[in-house]
Amino acid sequence: MIKKTVSRRIFEFLNTLFLVFLMIVAVYPVIHIIMASFSDPVKFMAHTGLMFRPAGDPTLLAYQNALKHPQIMGAYGNTLFIVVVGVAINIVLTSIGAYFLSRKEVLFQRPIAVLIIVTMFFSGGMIPFYFTVKDLGLYNSIWSLILPVSVNTFNLMVMKTGFSSIPDIIEESARLDGAGHFTILFKFVLPLSLPIVAVMVLYYGVAHWNSWFNALLFINKPEKYPLQLVLRQILLANETSSMTMGVDAGAELAVSETIKYAVIVISTMPILCVYPFLQKYFVKGIMVGAVKG
């Protein structure tokens, strides 16, 4: 084993302390929100300082009242549809585009790639985007939150880089057996690129789950709101009156505060539960996209 110098040991110690500090800074707000959501409303309002356990006896009152919101369950369904269908469309279109750009024999491949990359830095702006979506007949449609964002340029380039790392001999062997481009893509390239596909699923899934701005632009029917737009209304507009009906008038403000924390947990937990299953692919997929040029 290589003997570590004193300076190296000091560096590792300080680096460890810094990373532990960052971990605490990142994890504590999550702990605070979860503990607040299970807290007794009145005792929570009286609580000051750090919180590592529910204030008072743990209770599900905030969650019971949060689920009374008339739009929560409908918004959950809308968001699940957007995530599942949107990610499926994202992966299919992004993989087709990445396969096209990763083939060496494609005519004008480099100019086309440059034109696509330019869209990462320049766009027509919000107003042309709004009128384009409206003229396509997507206004007040859930598809307005899926189709206009079908392909992300950064994700396309990462997937293209990953596809480029696959040995040419695999494609050549498939061609000798009579395979066409779609067969090569879906039966050879994608199965060999599962880490990158998992990263794309995570990227696109989180983007769809957290998206609210496009919904604010294109959706004005409450029954079509995604979950994050409903969450925004509850947190910013303080729309908790429908969830505090029947609550004692003196405790209404306290209950409304814990409801906000409960709604945050409800809207965040699905992504936190999915991430561990994709985490093992995450680093590998990102490194493939980062070091191959």
C-alpha cells in the first residue's frame, strides 16, 4: 500500500468534513418537512428551532385533510399520465435521433448536429412558443405538456455519445443478417445502452414530474392541472380552505401550515421511491456521456 503523507491525510479529513456538512445541509430540510407533516398542528406552530421528531404526538391529520383537496387525486392521475406517456415518447424519439446522429455514414451529420446543438443556447422565446402550441390545437390539452418537450437537446447529445461507443462490428454483423435500422436500434443498440436509457428515464421523468410552468401557460381548466401546479397554488396562493373544513376555527391556521408540508411529501415521495432503482445505472450512464467525445 502507498503510504499517505500528512498533507494527504489532512486533505482527506477536511474533504470528509465538507462532504458530511453538505449531506446535512441537503438532508435536514427533507427531515424537517416530513416531521412537520406528522406534527400536531398547534404544537408545530409553537415550535422553534430544529426539528428531528414530530411536534407533539405523531398524527396523520395533515394527510387526511390534504386528500380532501378536490384536485389532488385528479392532478395525481394527470401527472402520472404525463410522466408515463411522456417518458415513453421521449425515449423513443430521443433514441431515434441519437441513433441517426451516431451513425458515421449519415450525410451532413456534423452540420445537422451543430444546428441541433444551437437550440440549446438560442430559442424563439416564450411568446412564439405559446402561439405555436396554441396554433397546433394543443391549448388546454395535456398533450401540450408532452409533445412540445418530446426531445431535450442535452439528453439527445448524451444518448448520441453513448450510442457512438458501441462497436461498429455489432451493427455490421446485424446488417449481414438482414437487419434494418429499426431492428438494429431496438434489438441491439438500446439493450446494450441500458445505463444511458435509465439515466434518460430519470432525467425525463423528473422533468415531467416537476414541470409546472408549461401547465401554467397552456392549461386553464382545473381538472387538467398536473400535481405540481396544484401544489404551487396551495403553497403560494394559500388555497387550503377546502382542506380545513370542519376544523376548529382557532386551529385552522395551524392545520393549514401542516397541510402544506403534507402536500410537499405527497408530491415528492414517488420520485424519491423510484430513484434508488435507477441509481445504480446513473453514474455509469453519466460517465459514458461525459468522457466520450
